[in-house]
Amino acid sequence: MSDPMSKHCSFCGIPQSASVPLIAGAEGFICEACVILASQVVNTWSRKKELSTVQESVPIPAEIKQHLDNYVIGQSLAKEILSVAVYNHYKRLKHQTTSNSLGNNDTDVEIGKSNLLLIGPSGTGKTLLASTLAKVVGVPFVVADATTLTQAGYVGDDVENILVRLLDVADGNISKAEWGIVYLDEVDKIARSPEQPTGTRDVSGEGVQQALLRLVEGAQVKLPAKSRHNKEGHDTLVDTRNILFIAGGAFPGLEKHIEKRLQPKNSAIGFHADMKEVEKPSLEDMLNATEPDDLRRFGLIPEFIGRFPILAPLEPLDVAALIQVLTEPKNALVRQYQQLFEYEGVKLTFTEDALIEIAKKAIARETGARGLRSILEHILRKTMFDIPSQKEVLECVVDVEAVQGLAPIVLIKKEPDELKQQTG
């Protein structure tokens, strides 16, 4: 029978013993475990208050996708995957700021994060999706270029610099930075090179993948005193367990590994050989069929692949999609150049055939939407040079012959009488 006068923790009731010391208060006692738990709850209160200042209401996936639709054409599947991932990221934050208590936490489910990997040809909108996402999220967001990273101890950026930048975006607030989203661009450039000699250290390839493992999985990472918001000059600890990582890359040549897996080589010869030609799957179908083993053959290490469980393929853009990119988004290229001409009081018009030809040129260059600006710049360069010195021009019409370089851009000029009145 226990002594009713024996000391015990006022919160959990555990009795004092040699292994369980108690801290005495004015009217009770508390054990070490309850002190730690109470500290976590107090921290949670402050984090909950900060979260409410970050974003008043969590945008639902449909709202996030609608915002992405205003700037990025197509890619419905990738947009849906991104929207759900960001929405779940918010829900995890809300769950964590309300679930901790001094009661029994055995029934609480700890929700893990699901990092994403965007795969698609160059110019399909991976980086644009990430930068547009930054406008809708209410948490710190940073875009990091994987090509600038090197293994620790070598010339270049250490992977910890990503968190330093995230901390700067969060104005030095570690709690806000620990809820952030990081987009790793050009992640295919850190793939292990098959031509790399055995025994040679791959400091910008596999070495970076190894260095990113701890960061992406979730760990306490010590940051050097580089941040411009670090006034004390001391090292800072950042917990990456709640930081959502989104990686993106073109992965050129990945389709060859997928095709080998989808279409095993026919080893039959002679009369047993199948002469019927098998239809080759499209690039879109192959990207949709991407599996972790294909990424491993490309040059990513299995540990790195395992930390990005969600694969989001982006489809190649066809002529119709590129025409939409030229004309429909809020910051469409055609609208941008029309605004530039509008500043000179000149209307800029593109015929339908001209837009089709521009899209075909971009596809021939294999640069996707990224190549559209250079094509338009080449077509309009001479006209943009002449227009400021030609006050009589009312409108410029770009037709298919102008795009092909067979004829100059059609200039519609003011009538002589109208021009006299304006100069008089």
C-alpha cells in the first residue's frame, strides 16, 4: 500500500523515486517529462499565434489550382498534385499547432510530409509553377538552383545555404521558416554521371544528393551565422521536418530508360522473330509511367528518390498549348509586346497563322514555352527599332510571312491629312 503522504507529480501522478526526481512548487510537484511536455505546449501556443498571422484562411485545392491557371497553361495533373500537396502542408501545420496537450497523446496521428518531384521537358512550366505558387502560399517560399550546390568543403554553395535563404525570406523568424516551402530547380543536373571514373569524387552530383538527404528528410540542421537577420552572430538550429520540398527537372534521356522497361527487347531471330512493328509510346505516356527504378538508372541515388514519394509529370506542349501560352495568361508574351507598342501609340496585331508558325518554331527548337520570347524578339526587333522614329505608324500586323522572314511586318500608317493636323 502506497503512502498517501509520498511525493508525486501533480500532472501525471508518477511517484518520486531515485530515477524520477520531482521539482517542488508552492502547492505541488512536477516531473521532468511533464516539464518538457509543458514547454512544447507553450511553444505550440506561440507557433499557433504566428501561424494565424501567416495565413488567415487556408486556400482549398480548387482555389490554389485556379490561381495557377491564371498564369500557367495546361498541366492539369501537375497543378492538382501541387495544389493538394500545398493544402495538406497547411493542414499539417494547423494540426500540429492544436494537437499538443498535457493529456494522453497516444491517439494523435503524426502526419508526415510528402515531398514532390516534377518531371517534364524543358519549357513546360516547372519553374513557372513554383514561382506562381509562391504568390498564393502564405508561408516563406524559396527557389533554389541545384546546379549551384556542391558537396560541403568545396567551392560553391553548401546545401545549408538553402535554409539560410529561407530564414532571410522569413525575416529571421525561425518558426515561420520551419513551415516554409523550398523548390529545388534543375535537380536532374545533380544526377550521378555514368561517365564519372570510379573512385573520383562527384562533388556536384552524387555528393550533393547525399548532402540533401538529411535536409529533405527532416532533421535539426545547424546554420552558420550568415543570415542578414542573425544579429547575435551565433549558429542557428532549424528543424526541417515541416519544410515541404518540391524538386523539378527536365531529365533529358529519361524516356529511353522508361521505353526499355515498357518495351522489352525482342530476342527472337529467324522464323520466330515478330516482324510486326510495335507502336512507340508517346513522351507524355512514358513520363506518366515513370517509376523510381527509371530515376535510379538516370543517376539519382535510391535514398534521394525515396524522399520524394510523389511524382508529378508535366506533359510536352503542342502547337495549341503554345498558342495559349502566347495569348491567354495574365502575363502572356503577346500582351507584353502589345503593351510595349502601346507605349508608342501603336497597335500590335498577330494573325492566327502567324501564331501557329511561332508555335511550330518553338517546337522545332525543342525549347518549349521558354523559346517563345526569343522568337518574338527576333521577329519584332527591327520594327521596335524603327517605330519610335516613325510617328505616322498606327498599327503593326505580324503575318505568317513576317514570321518566316519572307516579308517585313505590315505597317498601317496615318492618312497625310491626319498627320498634318497632329503635327500642326
